[in-house]
Amino acid sequence: MRLEDIKSVYFLGAGGIGMSALVRYFISEGKFVAGYDRTPSELTGRLVEEGARLHFEENIELIPDECKDPASTLVVYTPAIPADHKEWELFRNGEFCVMKRAQVLGIVTKNRRGVCVAGTHGKTTTSTMTAHLLHQSHVDCAAFLGGISKNYKSNLLLSEKSDLIVIEADEYDRSFLHLEPYIATITSADADHLDIYGNKENYLEAFAQFTERIREDGYLIMHEGLEVKPRVKNGVKAYTYGRESGDFHAENIRIGNGRIVIDYVSPWQRINDVELGVPVSINIENGITAMAMAEICGAAAEEIKSGMASFAGADRRFDFHIKSDGLVLLSDYAHHPDEVKACAASLKELYSDKRITAIFQPHLFSRTADFYKEFAQSLSLFDKVILADIYPAREKPMPGVTSKLIYDCIGSRTEKAMCRRDEVIACVEKEKNNIEVLVVLGAGDIENEMKQIKEILENR
């Protein structure tokens, strides 16, 4: 099926952050867009306002008539949809054109110059930052992002004048192997998704295969020290980046008074006194590779500098909800041990004189089983940890795998507690007068409690 022949697009899992960008794209293309998701959210509410017809009950009767013609309907699904889902069975067993989100993204972006950001962590912030640098410059770009940009209140950017398209390249289910990058960045490659890959070697091999897909006139920018062994085509220009070393790096780093200012150094130029709009340590490295990609795409030095200062961040990525002298509240999507560790280190650097409390909701039983010791080690960097139940997402419970695996391994210097998911608000109410800095961590549904947590802390 050619995209131009499609009249209707039906999404199974429409509310996922990656799926929702495609929902928005097909709405912008004038297609009839409908779909299912398990639960309504703020994001699905926005999609409905923008024109998508969504429902939240597994019921084939709720599929609109416009999406029942196999000749003109494209069905897009997420691997998280269970095989026995009634709507999924209907489409799968019919004569419909059925594609994974990653396949559709690959087709939609095929004739554009893809600026693709891959990595175990850092990819959402880095891709959102890169999109902002380009979009606010004379170069411009479109973007499919894995988070909501605070600058644009969306995970989709469109452009009528640029063939550049920034893409968050997701390694889950080998999705990024459907892309053909013009520029590919790899931010990190710490083993994850072992339910898919089986072991670290297979995980690293997928990143090597990703580098093979870079166009012959393209670029690879890889963080220094990664175990990935790239296999690029002849003609591809390969560079490294790092905080203070690599082809692209920072010098003269100044951190203090809630600000981070650096000098950016590339093989071609130096841009002095670049201020980070979101001043956390990990954004030094994210910013270096974002600036590198923007520079390669033709953004001017002053555009890069002003874009970095005006970057507002992405939802749930070091996302401040309260930021005052006496109280700090933020949420972060960290759901891998190294992300939790990076978050803790950044907060310790910013608030070295304050007590830092973390509420953590583990994401997936399989990830908890694989990395519970590493999670405990990272969480031990906080002064207090409150552990909520595991968020299952696409998985069924695994015998013996609960948050207590992590709890039991947290170091003795860290105060710790466990609470059921439905008791999180009560835990905050009980702790409120002891909180100086509170970070709510995880990729599950705990973000839904941020509004109420903020109210409790502001009214204490």
C-alpha cells in the first residue's frame, strides 16, 4: 500500500509517545485517524482535540466505519498490544495493511535527510534539543520525537522548507533498523531490553547494524568509550564526542548559581559562553552532540548559541515542577540503572547541601529481574528512597519479581521505604515536612500523580 492511497489510519496503542507523533502526522496529512488505547491520558485528550477519534475499551464495535475498508485503511500497532487483543485479531486476520510503528516511521521519513538519535538513554532530550536548534535557525527541520517538547508543546514538528527530519531512533524491538540516517548519533549503549535481545552482545550488535544503515554521504557521531563497533559504508564521516574530550567537546565548564555555561569545541569552530537552557550536568554531553548535528546541518554559531539558551527541555526529562530556595520538585523518566545514577549525580551536584528524596516506580518485571542490584546501587546515591510497585506495561507478573528485590539491596546509608502504587500520595503527605528536594522517577504511570504531589508540597 502506498501512503498516498491511504484514506484512514487506525492505531492500536494510539497514546504511546512514539505512536502519538504518527497520529499527529497523519492528521496533518488530512487522513481520517482513529484508534484504541488502554487508558485515557492528558496526551490522548490532546489527540482527540486535534482530530483523532479514540476509544479506550477493547471492542470491535467501536472501530469507526471509515477504518473497515482494507483497501484504504492502514493499521499501525505497537508491539505492546497483546496477541489476543480482539481488535488486533480482527485486523491481523483480515486483508488489512498492518505495520509496526517503526516500519511506518521508516516509510514516512525515507525521502528526507534523517537526523537520528539512538542510545540506551539521552536520546529524547538530545533529539528534542537538536530539533529545537534546527527549527529555530534558518535551516529549519521536521521532527518525530519520543517526548513532548516544552518549547513546542508537541512531539511532532513539521516544516515546509526543510528536508531535514529529526528522529528519536528507538532500539526497542530493533525499531531503529527501519531508518536510513543522514546523521546518526549514539549517546550510550548500556544493555537494556534483554527480554528482546537476550544478552548484551546481541544488543550491541543491533547498534552496529544501525550504523550500517547510514547513507554514504552521511555522518556518525558516537559518544567516546562505547562498546559498539560501528560498520559504516565508505564515504560516511565518523566522529566522537564527550564531555571534555572527543572531536566535539566542551571546555571551560562553569557550574554554579543554577547555571551551566560552556565553550563548545568542534573540528571546525569554537563557540564560547554557551548557556544551557536546562542546567543539569548530563545536558553538557547531550548539548555537545546536539550542537554538532546542528552545525553539520548548517546552523550558524549565533543560532546554535541562542537555541541552547532558549531550550526548555522535554516533559518528564529533568522536569522541574517546583524550583525555589526551600523546595524543589521534579520528575524524570529514568527507568534504567544508569539513568537513575545520572539523575542522582546531577541532583547532588546542583543541590549538594540539601536532602534528596526519590520516589521510584520500576518499569517492567523483566528489567527489574535483570538489573535489580544495579538499580539498588544507583538508588543508594539518594538520601531517601520510596519504592512503588513495578509498572508492568506490556508484561505479565513474574514469580518472585517485585520492588522488594531492589529494596533489599539498597545500601544501609540510604533511608528506604516501600509503598503500594495506590499509596504514593499518602506517602508524600506523610513525608511532606521532611522534603527539601523530591524527584519522582520512572517510565510508568506515576507521572499522573505529579499534579497532586505538587499541591501537597506547595500547601504544606
